[in-house]
Amino acid sequence: MVGPHHISGVGHFDGMALKAPDVFSMPMCDRCHRLMPPQGWDQALVDRQAEWVLRTQMMALEAGVEL
């Protein structure tokens, strides 16, 4: 199953009861989502979030989606 993941564990998008804005979200499978904060912590995945968000935004723009 794939669902939205809001970037977390990075900069000011980290902390109790904080969630990044929707524009900083990306599709992510359940298995990978469980490895992200706060459920888990796979540093390699955490470090690549910004790249994934940018790739998701670029694909959306290329498809004509207004961000």
C-alpha cells in the first residue's frame, strides 16, 4: 500500500506535534513509512527525503499539476 509521507526528522520539520506542509510530502509504501520517524529511524532513508520530495514535485509539475 502506498500513502503520503510528510518529510520529517529534517531541520525545522522535526519535533513534537509538528508536520511539514503538504507540499513537502511524497508517496511512500507502508514498509518504508514504518522506517521513518517517529515509528522507526533508517538514517539512509531520512537523508534522502529532500531528494524524493523534489523528484515528486518535478514529476507533478511535468504532469501539469499546480503546486
